[in-house]
Amino acid sequence: LKQWFGRAYQRAALRELDGSLAAADVSAILKRAALQVFPRQRVASLTGAEWYRWLGQFASGSTEIEKEFVSCLGSSREVASADLLRFARSCIRGMPPNVND
């Protein structure tokens, strides 16, 4: 039961990824999820390729979308691709439970 509650942030983040999102929104959702379980000083300053590589440790399967991820981070107009959404979901699922809940 404790683990179920500890993964509530993941379920919320995965729900946010449903629908049509701007690519920059995907990064914001990932950042909020990461801040639930990792120290702010470790996560908040990560951007661009460094942010992508940090997230990659949680992704399963192919993570070969770095160029797309980095290029669309600042774009509020570009719609997130299926590959980007798949990467984001994989990262969120791979993050540990929040033990503080």
C-alpha cells in the first residue's frame, strides 16, 4: 500500500501526458515528476542535453531521441511526437516511488 501511494506522482504525471501537448509541456511534466522524488538542487538546474541524459537513466528501451528532445524543449508551438511521449512515459515509470508520502 505504501508503494502504491509512493507512485501517485507517477500516475498523475502519466495522466498529464494524455492528449495533445506542446513538447515544452512534456519537459515540464517530467521536471515536476522528478522533483517529487529527487532533491531540488539535483534536478532543477538540469536543462537541454544534460536534462535528457539524466532522464535517460530511467527510460527503458530506445532513448535515441536526444536531438528531438533538446531541439523542442523551448517550443510551445511544436506538438510532442509519439517518440517523445513514449520516452517521457518510460522515464516516469522508471523513477522510484516517493518514500516521503
